[in-house]
Amino acid sequence: MGDAGDLLGDGVLHLVELTPAEQRGADRGTDGDQREERDEADEGDGGGQPGPVDAVERLVRTPGVRPHQPGHERADKGQFLQPVHERRVPADRKTSASGTTKAIKNAVWGDTVTTMSADTTLDTDDAAALDTAALDTALVDDDVDPFVSLTGWGRTAPTTALLVRPRSYEEAVAAVRATGSRGSIARGLGRAHGDAARNAGGAILDTIALDRIHAIDADTGVVVCGAGVSLHRLVEVLLPLGWFVPVMPGTRYVTVGGAIAADIHGMNHPGAGSFARHVLSVELLTADGEVRTVPRGTPLFDATTGGLGLTGVILSATVRLHRVATSLMSVDTERARDLDDLLARLATSRPRHRYAVARIDLLARGAALGRAVLVRGEHAPLDALPARARRRPLTLRPLPFRPGDLTAAPALVPPGLLVPPGLLGRTAAGLVNALGYRAAPPRRTGELRRLAAFFHPLDRVPHRNRIYGRDGFVRYQFVIGHGQEEALRRIVERMARRGCPSFLAELRRFGEPDPGWLSFPMAGWALALDLPAGLTGLGPFLDELDQDVAAAGGRVCLAKDARLRPDVLAAMYPRLDEFRALRAELDPRAVFTSDLSRRLSL
């Protein structure tokens, strides 16, 4: 990648010193669960103080300031503050790529694991025999067993793989060049619901240590950051500068690399599109061990955005941002009495509503079929804030915490860990959905709400992916096009008759699709719901829904899938053959492989 000035324009770059609060956030190399717990603890701080951010290099474009020169970093911060185009491993962490490759290939990814099927886990004796040699390499965490049992966010069908956490480009290259026949796949914070970031008997490349923000152009709103940076951390750094991520999903605990690989969408899809629309380029580690800068508008870019990590490991990205004036949302809430009323309201959203989502009651029947609570919002302008909040409009906590923030969406929030798993059935779900609908105001406008309360109300529910008990849950999400409203109605009616015990179901409108070959969004209506994985007859029921969706010209979201049959995939994704052909040319040995790619023959 080129010099920061070449990349970001003609402005002058200078280094922004880290504040003490930021320096306290310099703990690196934590796993996803630890990072989430730390972030949630940070939110409890009061007083409107900025939360801790990573010990990162913050290069802000500012006219008239002397440019930062490589090599001028303070010695005590040298391991973090390196110029954008230079990412070298500190001397005490350097390893020989060739030596590491040989050690890993012989000790870990050899014939011992090559015969395993997708649903096979490592034998205990095999793991013990390989463990010592693996721990001798710099790519495996010395403090944990490198062989881990992993699930998706839905906590279903665990498989065992070798966990490798590269801390630099060099270490990532060494790991990829060492890959054996079971392959490897990149993984971020583990929010993919299904098996897209699992690889039974192979390797998982954990990218969360690639978590540095390399450069920010504060004038034009462009950030260059590592693939392991979470959207939560990105917002912490960018918001004080007046910028926000262009697309925000339902959880902030998603890495930038994961956002691109899944081409995530948010409540603002009709106007903003999916995440890839705002990505200018990525640095991609491909199967031959080379790092390539991949600009938008190229076939490799279109295969990578939404490609679920199967074209390579995303190491960093250049992303265009969205300008905001405050850290609060101006929110309108209203009730829709049935599905027809809901679709009409979503279709006529006012231009000022950048974001819109409906929490739909899938257990309501008859005249109330498809009733929902519709929430629409926009980033609040400065003049909408109370006087005390205008003094610091871009802090993450400009208003005191209120207990109502947890449910202010008003989301049909699951009862969490208080309900025993055996009681999470139709009766409990019906009660929660009915109470959520009746508790919502018939109409309320202009409510000021914090970012977390608007975008991520469920992020404050501890271990929320455990509420469905030991069996876990399945996230089923599909989209069908405009003009297929009757097909959508038939699907909602089928779910209501089946009595699907979903505590969380959301309907949103999608705009025009982006060019990603396996990207999920298309113009139309998208419905997502959570269901207990242990529900009797769930598999055949969802198979029937797949057929209905495909017949209506729609598709199922692969990033959240764990059970789709390969025979319906081609009907849902018309560019599937192009994706397979590019993979065969770029990665003939299938270096990048996941449980999902084996299941669907991608």
C-alpha cells in the first residue's frame, strides 16, 4: 500500500497523541468475549467522558500542520505508532516465515487432520500430540490451547479447529502459506450466526489482533484500518471527529473485515446500500501468500465483498465515512396494525428518516397478522439537543443513562437468562411479543436516543446468545423483491400458523443491490427471525420456506445460515458460477475453506 498522503489526498498528515484514557484502552490481543465484556463495562462510566480506544496510530489530515515523518515516533509507543505503509513485527516477535511455515505444516496441518469430514472434531490424542509443537510457533497464543471448539453466534453444531492469531501481515502470510488440505478461514468477533467462520479439522485465522487504525482523513471522511478493528472501536475514535460508520448492523461487535466479508447491511439500506458500497479498497492476502491491494470495481473486489472470506484474508480496508453533527438520534416510533399497514408505512418513509426497522410479531394471526412496531430515525442535528448536551455534542454519552435505554427501541427484548430454557416456547414468545406491541406508543416523534439504545439495544443483554438454552438458536433471514408482497404474506401466515416462538423478528426494506456476487441484499423486503434450534420439525419447516423464497426470486442470507441445502443455492444467487470459477482460478488448492463452503460446495 502506498504512502498515507498518496492514499488520502493532498492534505498534511500529523500524529495525534493518545490521551491517558485512550492509553488505558491499549490492551491488545483479547478474544471476542473478553473484548465485549470490557466494552460493556466501559459504557457504565458516567460523566460524558470519552471511552477508551485502542492504542492506535491516529493520523488526522489537518491543513497547515507539519507532516509526520516515518521514524519520528516516540520510543515508548513505537510498537503501535508506525507509518501507514509500514507494518513490521517488533524484534521480540519476529519469526522466520519459512521456518514458521515448515514448523506449522509438519506439526499441525499435516496428514493427521486431512481426512476429517466437516462434522468431525479432532481426536483428543491427536490434539495432544500436536499441541506442543504448535505452541512453539509465534502464531499460536501461548496462553491457551490452540485447538478450540467453535460455534457460530447461534451456538449450534460445534467443530474443532486450530486457532491461529496473526499479529502482523508477515505472520498472516506465514499461516496461509502453511495451510494444509483442510484449509483455513478468517474469523473476527464470531458474530456470524452459522458456519461461515468455522473450519472443522482445519485452521481458523483469528484477525482481532490486526486492530490498528492506521489513518484518518478528517476532512473528507476516509479511514484506513486493520481488519480486526471492531465497529465499536471505530465509532469511539471517529465520533469525536464528526464521523460515523456508513452502515451499522444490529451489533457493534463486528470487525471491519467481517463487515466486508459478509457485506453487512443496516437500517439505512435504501439510501446507503450495504457496507461494501463505502469501501474504496481492501488489502487481501490471497491463497498464493501474496498481499494485493484490491480496488472497488474489479471482479476480485466484487467476489470478496460478501464472499465470506473464501477469496482470501482481508488484512485492512479503506472506508468512506458518514458525517454527523451529534452523537444522538432523533427517533420516531409508531405502531402498524397489520402487515399491509406496515408495508405501506415502510414504503413511504420520509426522506429525513435515514434508518428504519420494524419489530414484527410473527405470532399474531387474523386481523392482526404482521402487526409491528416501526422505528425510524436520523442523526439528530445540533439544534435538536438540549442546551447541556450541545456543549459536548459528539461524546458517546451526552445524556445520563436511563433504564429505559435498554428497551427504548422498543425492541421485543428477550427475557434473557431469567427464563429457563424449557419455557422459551410459543406461550412465552407470544406474551413477550404482545407486551412489546402494546407498550409501544401509537405514535411518538422526535425522541432523542443514544446511539447504543437506537442501534444496539440487545448488546446490553449479557450472553444473549445463550437464552435459547443448550441447543442454541437459528437465525433465518431472507429477502424477496418488490412486487412479491403476496409471497411475503404467505410466508408470514405460514409462520403464524406454525406458532414460531420467535422473541425477535425484524422486517426492513432494502434498496438497490451492490455488485457483490454473493452479497445478500436486493431491492425488496427482508425478514429476519431467531428460532430455538431444538424446535421440533424446524429443519423441514425451514426447507419449505427456502423453496417459497426461491420461487419468489428471493434469497437466504449466507452469513447467518447454517442449514441451507446446496440444491436451492443457484436459484438464489445467479452469479454463483462466476464466484466458483474465480475461486477455482485464484485458489485451486482450496486454501480458504469453511464448514459453509464445504456444505454448499462453494
